[in-house]
Amino acid sequence: MNLKNVPPHVRRYMYITWTGMAVGALGILGFILSFWQVGSPAQATVDVHTDTPWGAYISIVAWVVGLAVAWYGRRRLDAAVRERKKELAAAARVELD
């Protein structure tokens, strides 16, 4: 599929969806990489409430924001596809008089 053939508003929704998916993936990756803050043996020897694992919190927020953005883009993309299908169905209708 060539993106130049896609209407600009649909292309924008595709980019929004892809951006949301990328931000969500970065959130998951960041959370996995932040395990040293919350689950390392050095962290287990210290009091749990001394350090705030900001990396883990930021990663969780990035994951949730990514999910929300991808959901919004996907909903708008589905609406654009439904509208296009209605246009094509109306154009294909033949009235025999």
C-alpha cells in the first residue's frame, strides 16, 4: 500500500495510531529496564520507601498514554473506513427504472 494514495485525514489517523503504538512500546521497554530500581538485590536490602522509582512510574504513564493515543487513532481510522465503505456502496448502487 502506498501512503500517497491514502487521503490526508486518514493518513493523519494512521500516524496517530502508529505514534501511540510506539509510545506504548517505549513505556513497556522502559518499565522492563526500570526493574533494577524496584527489584534489584541492592534495592531489596534498603528500605522500600526511601527511593521513588520514577523511571517505572514514567514508563507506566507512557504506556497508558500510548494506549490511549493508539485507541483514539484506531477509532478515527475505523470511522473513516466505515465512511468510505458507505460512499463506495452508494456509488455501486444501480437503480433500474
